[in-house]
Amino acid sequence: MIRSDRLDGPGPMPHGVSRGRGRHLRRLAAAMLLMVPSGLAIAPAPAAAQQHTGFVIPTMPGGGFQVDMGTMLDRKFYTVIRQQYDFSCGSAALATLLHYHYGIPANEEMTFTGMWEKGDQAAIRKNGFSLLDMKRYLGAHGLETQGFRVTLDQIAKTRVPGIALTVTKGYRHFIVIKGVSDTEVLVGDPSRGLIRYSRKEFGKIWDGLYFVVTSSRETGQSSFNRLAQWTSIGRPPIGSSLSRPLDLQTPRIAAPMLMLGDL
């Protein structure tokens, strides 16, 4: 059943990762890389390493410096894998979590195909992927997962990235929580890219269900609340409620709830 434990409490959320866990994660990444079907592209390098065009600004004779150029879309989807289909937010959110937060070379085609082949395809066509589909997929690759009922304060304290189910005007949508500050929530949305919500705004669309990888906590924590992700989103005009500096130190379409009983 869905756990209501605190993320920092006893149970499946270990306080550290043993050397064996680290080796396991590296072996898993290599294995998943080899399992990509022929013709499918490997996930792109993290956005910070992607190739962009650039131009050289001259300074003194014989000198100068180059400025990398990227599109607005590149900036918008920095560390977020964009969904390709109307019902594939779950596979894109899962690929985002694996690729950008756990260093596993996953892309949407890879997670989509894996969950599609093992799942109830009629239900997936109708409702999209479920958390149960994600749990089975990750379990088949040796990753332990758990669903929790938590608050934003608990996520900010434990600093573990994860997948959340949001509901807006009846539309259910999976996103990745990438950071939490005193006032805002940083979200990786497969359809819209990086988004900042006020805590109040986010609370209106999220019911507290949080799906996390419990196998390698420290790996996930290292990518949570990253400054580069926060600053890649432009701030609103000075004077708005979102223009205050961030305190970075404080920092299915789900199946019916009955199906989530195994979480």
C-alpha cells in the first residue's frame, strides 16, 4: 500500500549508499545502455554538455572569448526530456528522473517501449502509464522504488528527487520535482519544460503522492536543488511575488489507487 512514512523515517529510505550500491548503479547504467533496441537513440548528454552554436567576441589582438548559443527551447527543457505523445508524460518523466538525476542513459523511447511491452496496452492507450508500470519497469532493472504521501517540507529536508502526479482541470500529468525552496517548487514538466511554482500554486495541483527511487539516495540528492536548474528559468519582473531571491540552502496518469497497493 502507499506508504505514509516520513521520507527521513525508518523503512525503505536508507540514510546512505554503500559502496556496493554505488557499484550496482554503475552496472545498471551499463546494462540499460546495452539493452537499447537497435535503431533507438541513446539519451542525449545532460543539457550542460549539449552542443550549441557559438560566436567569438574579440577583445584584444590575438585574444577573444567564445559565447555558446542555445535556443529558447533548449533553455526551457534544460535537464528535462520532452514527451513525444499525448499520453507519454509518464515515460518522459521517468526518463528525466533516470537520466538527469541518477546518471542512467535512459530516453523516452527506451522507457516507453519497456513499460508498453510489459503493461496493459489497452489501459495505457486509454489512461497513459501508471505508477505501477514505472515500478515494474524499474524493478525489472534492479532499482527499488516506493510511493509516499509527503509534504513539500519533507521533500525539502530529504532532498530526494521524484515523480509527482498533478491534476489541473481534470487533466492528470506526471512531472519531476527537481528542487524545493522556502517559497517555490522547481518542476521538470515533460510537456512544458522547467517551471517554477509557488508552494501555494503547486499545492493546488498536487495531492502529496510522491514516487521515488530508494536504491541510491545519495546519487539523487546530488542533483536536487541544483543552482543551474533554478537559474536557467528567467525571473518575473521586479516586484512580483516570485522575484524574491531563493534560499537554496533550504532547500495513472495513474492507475486506480487499488492498483497502487503494492507500492
